[in-house]
Amino acid sequence: MSIKQGRVGERIQTILSELLRREVSDPRLYNVTITEVNLDPELMFADVYVNALGDESREEQVMKGLKSATGYLRREVGKRVQLRNTPELHFHWDETLQRGESMNQLLAKLNIPPAPIEENADDDADFADEESDEFDDLD
């Protein structure tokens, strides 16, 4: 991804987040978070990843709400971003949070016994004495 793609993507993410938070009144889009925006090299298409944090069951209604608001959102992005052409917005449900949570649950289920504690503390003390003897010889 080029620097320009990254900057424009961040700007579009900020604009869309503001629009969803302040200006869009559709109740289906309440508490929707824009997690990432990826642009193609020509800046003609934007893949917008969204999530309703903590409520994965709303995926279908959120996607329907975004589909109906796409024209408005694109027009508003076009007004606020100085580009020759306003990118076409393609919304996708971001599943990375859900995948991360399922990975955490799998890791929590693992039964890993604690590592055995070595009882050879005397050996470690002997090793430390040998090291100090070596450094004494260097003087």
C-alpha cells in the first residue's frame, strides 16, 4: 500500500466514523465502528471494514443499513476529501475481533501443566563460583 493510499484510507475512515456517529440517524447503524479502510492503487474503490463491537448478531441488519446509506456516505466523503473521483465504497463485516476472541477461548481451554522446577540449586551455585574464579584469573 502506498503512502497516499494509507493517508486517504485513514481520512475516509475518520470521515465515515464521524458520519455514522453524528449524522446518520438509521438505528441499524448505532454503535458501528469502522475498523479499516483499504483503497485500490487508483483510489477508485474503498473496502470499508465495519463491526458492531460486542454485538456480532447485528451483522445482517448493519450491512443492510450500510447498503441503504452508501450513496449518502459516498457523497459526504466526496465533499470532504479532495480527490478527482470519490472512491466507490464496499462495506465488509470485519471478523478479526470475533476470530481473536475464539482464539483466546481455545487458548484458555488448553491444559498446559506448569514447567517442573529444577531442584539442583547446588549445581547453579557451583557454576556461579566457577565463573567468579575465571574472572579472578584475569586480574
